[in-house]
Amino acid sequence: MKHLESALKTKNYWWAYLVIIIAAMFVAQFIGGIPLLVIIALKGGLGSVANGVIDFNAIGINSSLGLALVVLPFIASFFTLMLLVKSLHQRTFIQVINGRNKVRIRRIIYGFIIWGIIITFATFYDYYMNIGNYQVRFDIQKLLTLVLVSFLFLPFQTFFEEIFVRGYLAQGVGALTRNRIAVLIIPSMAFALLHTLNPEVEKHGFWLMMSQYFSIGLILAITSVLDDGVELAMGAHAANNIFISIFVTTESSALQTDSLLRNMNDVVSWSDLYTVLLAGAVFIGFFGFKYKWTIKTFIKRIQI
């Protein structure tokens, strides 16, 4: 086990975590967010923002360009974390990912493929079962642009969230509490709270959406503990956001894109939580079989 333990060998002052968290937020909002704020001010002002969703098409901006602008703050935070971890913790950026000397690229790809298959199946199953709820919007030029922007930009957003939450924060919680259960729970709660301002929360209710975000976070946290690194979670999260961006959006989606499908029945219920848990069970089960994880593996890796 190297991922969590590697943090114990480096500087773990509580103030260093606080500095990096504040710095990442500051850089995201006041540097990475400048291009987006300028576009909003020039094109539509605050009138272009409704319920936390920016209608780029309404103000004459291509939604794929809008997607890139929305991701820029995460890119800024990504490099801020990369630069400060070494200077404040004497820990390499790769150690934050898995405690080793190199990133396990294949695991990122595997996580991407398997979660991509799961979410694609779930999306098109719902489409065929509820075809009347969907609007097909096939515009090859817009779709190809969206695919390009999604694959180029969204990995920065998802990789930052995974490395920051299930890498950096998990190592910090582990070092400060010496409690692996806390490593599973606290970062998962932080992951859910990071999405508090998403428009889905206002539309569908705080507790319903927080339950979904927490469940997804816990699934990826368990995966990361079992795999002793966050690469599988990085791949899965990237697949989730990229595939949703390309395939289906709703009125309350945080990512408003020229997706192939538009779900006009923008309803989320508690039964959707079961779908999330089932998808997580399939994901963990697949890699459990592939990497020979067992219940004993999990118990061993969460022992205090």
C-alpha cells in the first residue's frame, strides 16, 4: 500500500492543506474564471445566467466554446495544485495520484472504457424505454466540435477533482486522522459539497442530489482504496462527464452542450440512486475480478 502511506513520509502541516485549498479556489475564480466573466459581460451580462446555467447559444456563443470557458477555472486549479504540492509538502504530484514514481496510464484508460460502457448502456437503455422523452439533435458539425472540445478540456476538470479529492484530500485526512474509514467518508462528503452550486441541486433538491454525489464519490473512493491509487477513478470520472456532455443533456444539466440527445423530461427521483449504486457495483465488481480484489483486500486496506 503506497498511496495513503506516501503522505506520512512528507510534510503534513494542517496549514499547508488550507493554503492549497484556498489557493486553488482563488486561482479558479479570479484567474481561470476571467475569460468566462468577460464573455458574459460583453455578450449577455447576468441576464444570460438562469438558475446557475449559462445559455451560451442565447448570447451568440457556440456552446462548445462555452464548455471550454467553463472548464478553464479547473485547468487553473489543476496546475496550482501541481505547483504547490511539491513546495509545501515536499511531495511529488505523482505521489498524490498513487504514491509511486509513475502514473499507471493503463488504469486510467481501463476506468474510462468500463465506466464509458456502463453509462452508454444506461443512457441508451433509458432512451429506448422512454423514447418520447428525448429530442434527437444530430448536427454533425456541432457534434464533432463538441467531441473535440470534450476530450481536450473535460479531462482537466475531472482529473483535478479526482486528484484533489481522492488523492490530495484523502492523503491529508489519512495523515491527520490515521483513520481509513475517514479517508472514505470525508473526501466523499467534500466531493458532494463541491457540487452544491450545480443547477441540478436547485432543480431536484439538495438531499436527493447530495445523496447521488456522495454515492458516486464513495464508489470512487472505495475503488481508489482497493487499487491503491486514483487512476481508475480518474478514468471513470472523465468518461462520465465526457459521455454525458456528448450524448445527453437536460434543462438543469451543469454542462449545457450540443449533445446528441436532449432529455425533455428533466426529472430525478430516489430510484435513480439505485441505478448509481448498481453501476458502481458493476464497476467495482469488474475490476475486483480483473485485479483479484477480495473482501479481505478491502478489510486489510481500511484497517487503521
